[in-house]
Amino acid sequence: MRKILIAAVSAILAPVLMNAQAQINTKMAKIEDFTEKVTEVVLTGNMFFDQVFKDEVSNRWRISPFEFCTLDEFENMKDDENHYFLMVVKGQFRKEVRPGLTMLSVVKGGKGADKGIGSMLDVVTVPIMSTEDPTGREFVFLPALLDILQDHILKSMESDVMAYSGLSSHNTEIILAENRNIIFAKEDLSEGLTPEIMQEYKDHGIIVTDTDTADSIMAENTPNAVVSFTVYPSDKARGSYCYKMLIDARTHELYYFRRHRITKNSGPGFLEEDMDRITAR
């Protein structure tokens, strides 16, 4: 009788215990301590970039205590789960012969980190520039990208959907930009988006301008304006990816985040299918 009772109790508790284990192992649960732990901001060793990076982080990082560290110090701390790391990394996709993009990434320390950054828990990552030939736009958009990372981390602490889907989960927010002008830098448009095609979208608050004007709108925190930003390898090699973003110039909200593989028929930049999604607001 006692064995039967134990078996019955075990059968009842098993689903509960399994559910509890599942909750513990979710990404949301793994990063629930983010705001309480120190974020180590890893400097690159490039004096010019690091100075700008330090200034922007000091001015904008607000969701956790932080301190700056070198790459050598990162190597000594990376297996410590009491630390998160904000760092600049090079990304290489499977069909690329060399890293084409540089990313701004937040990862969590822990066991297995000695196998490389790819084995660490990726909290959130956003592309920032071409590895081989940066355009300089990364400095204009760096403040916004830091705010986007922080906003996503806070949302990921409350939702596993946000945590696992990454920045693409913000695509549904394009509807919130309905009363704003969307400013596209001409160089952010693919070759297939001719002036004739873009004319069709003008009634949807779409404005195409030169890159300097678009960047000035972002830098000056212009209200009611959403600005385009694309990141792709300078060689535009097939098999690489192009990332496309729409960011509110004043609030730094991310309204659109999508990528596509660069092919013979789909070069870098926003595609017509992107424009159809954006104007369907």
C-alpha cells in the first residue's frame, strides 16, 4: 500500500517538478539577475573607438552597474556567471570566408566560456558596422543602439518570447510609427528600389534623402522622425547578410529589424518587400 501511495504521489509531482525545471532553464530565468550584476564593458584596444564607446556607455547605460575592462581582463572573468559583458565582436556566417560584420553583443559569463564567445549565453546582439570598411555612421547610431540593447534586455527579463526571438520581435512595433515620417538614406535602399517605385510610397510618410541629412536627423534627436540604418559587409559578398533597421530619432525605439541574405537578385539595402511591410502600418 505504501509503495502504491509513493508511486501515486510521484506521478502527481513529476509534471510539477518538470515544469519547475523548465522554468529554471529558460533564457528569461537565466538573465533575471541582469540588473543586479555588474556589466563589464570590454574595450577593443582601438583608442579612437574606445574613447567614443566609453563616453556613450557612461552617458547612456542605466539598467545595471558597469565598469570597463580590457580584453585580457575579459579572458580572466568570462567563466564567472556573476558577470555580464558588453563587447564588440566580429561575426562570420557559414558561407562567408571571413568576418564581414562587427556586432555589439551582450553575453553572460559562465562555464564553457573557454570554448569561445559563441558558447556563452547571448543576451542580445545588434550589428553595428562593416568589419573591413566602416562608414562612420556607427558613431551616429551608437547611442540609439545602446538604448535598444537595454530596452530589449529589460523586456527579455519579463518575456521568453522577447528573449528568444531577439530584436526581430520588435517588427510588430512598426504600427506605432504611423504618425511619424520615415526617413530613408538613399544608400540604405537596394538597387531595385528605383525612384519610380519609391514614388508609390510617398503617401505613407516615406522620405528619401542623402545620408548626411538622414544622419543629422538622428544626431539631432528630431521628433516624429524614424531613420533608416543598414549594416552589411563592404564586399557585399553573396551568402552574407544585410541588416535593416528603422529607429526613432528622439526616443531610440526600434520599429523595424530584419535581415536578408545577399544574393544575385537581392543586394544590400531595404527591399521592396520591406517597403510593403513598412507601409502596411
